[in-house]
Amino acid sequence: MDLMAERSYISDYNNSDEIKNLFTLQLYIAIEKAFNRAIIDVPKDEFQLFTIETLQFLKQELPKTLSILQKNLLDISSGDILKLYDESITQSKFHKKLDNYREELITNSKGKIYTVSEANKILGYSNKASIYNHIQKNNLKVNKLSTRKTIIFESELDNFLQRTYKISLDNYQKLSQMEKKALHKN
């Protein structure tokens, strides 16, 4: 608008009435351009008067509105906000999926849960590439919690040992490192 270019004129508060009139006139012209036709029902003078009255009303009501807003903000405790946040999270689809997944992990896991490193140590492999090879070939079932966190249920590790080496996890853990390596070669 033309008003923006005239900063010195606007910064001089002695011209406030002229600025209001100019602002309403520019607003009127902008509305006319937006509709691509003249606003026939409302004469320019009446429109200017209405806009000035509206601006003055807003100016008078602004402190009251802000004080009410400030009072309401002060009445809200951080506990209320956290409670509302917790309620919204518990109702979210993501939270429900997470709860279902946790419940599934607890009910389906009959025994311990191992990380890949722990399972690798139990199996007695010399490096992690061996266990990741079995995971990639789907010989060993795992659960990915994230891109960097994978867990293995004790029952899945036992199933893997039963299928691959024909031995239970309990018996496998009793073997020495040499006996485990001999099984790996067969």
C-alpha cells in the first residue's frame, strides 16, 4: 500500500486522523479491486466512517481483551497443560500402537530379551557379521524397535538353535567355546 512507503508521515502522530482516513480509503480501494467491481451498497464516506469506528472500538477493547487473556493464562498451571498433553497422547493412534506393541512384547516373550550383541556372545560367534547374516536370511527372527535397536526373544534364539544346530538354548549355553565353534563348522 501507499501508506507503507510513507513511514515518516505515519510516524508523526499529529497526522493520525489523516492516516486513518487514508488507511480506510486504501482498504476500500483494495476491496473494490478484489471484487473487480465497485461496492455500490456502501458509499466511500460511510465505509470510511465504519472502518474508523471499528478501529477505535478495537483500540479501546484491546487492553481489556489482553488483560482477560493474561488473567486466563496466569490461571493455567503447568500441571493442567501437562495433564491435557498426557490425555491427548494417550488418545493418539501412535500411543495405542505403542501400547499394543509393548503388550505384545510382554505376552509373547517367554523368557529373556537379548540385544544382537548379547545373542552374538551367547552363540559364540567371533564377529557380528555372522549373526546379522542369519538375521538377513530370516533364520533368526528379531524385532526392530528402531533403526538402531534390535531385540531377540529368548524363544526365538532357542528356535534358531533347534533348527540350525539341533540343540536347545539351555544345552547350548553349557557348551564350551571350542564345542560351539565345532558346531558352527558343521
